[in-house]
Amino acid sequence: MDEKRLKDVPLFSSLSKEERKQVARFTDEVDLEEGRQLVTEGDFAYEFFVIEEGSAEVRLHGDTIAELGPGDFFGEMALVDRTTRNASVVIKEPTTAIVMTGSAFRQVAKEMPSVGQQIHKAVAERGRQLAAQAGS
């Protein structure tokens, strides 16, 4: 993966060029077809994704609860907490995404604690948003 492509991704944009180079070593780019269920509610997590181009729907118990587009990421909560997926994600149109496996994420967090902290911060924020939505 090219470091320059990570610069345009909000999750990684605040990292230094050197940090992005390191993260790029641990990420891959994948092309995903429309209609593909990429993650399934209740399954264990082995990777997380960041959408570069395209869109996806987040589904809980079959109901669409959110739409994701460029810059949005998913799969990180189950990965960080080492638990099962709390929702399914279905690709809505041809999509290009950045993918990082759980073992790569743990290696990045070990080698670059600031990157791990940034992802953990994003997970905590996502958890607060979901809790607020559940309370409404």
C-alpha cells in the first residue's frame, strides 16, 4: 500500500509521513463488489476496513442502521475488543477499501503506540455514538 493514499484517509491523516509508511506496510487494498456481505453480525473479527471509494450499509438484525462512505471505517470495535461483530456490513456499490488484519493491527500498536492510541480513540468515540443512538 502506498503511504500517500493513507494521507487522504481521516483515520490516518494526522500521522506523520513516517508513521503512515509504517502503517502502509501492514495494510492492503481490496476491491469489493456490490452486494457482498463483508462482515457478519456475530462472527469473530479478523480485520478492519476503511472505505476509500464506494459505499456500504451497516445492518443490525437485518435492518439498515447506518450508511458508510469514503473515509468511514468498520470492524475495528470487535478487533480491538477481541469480540464478535456487533453488526453486518454489505457493500452497496463497487468499493475500494483498505484492510488491516488483527495481527497487523496489534503489531502496529506495539511498534507505534501513537497509532494504536489513535485507533483506540476512534473506537471509544464510535462506542459513545452508538450508546447515544441507543439511548434516543
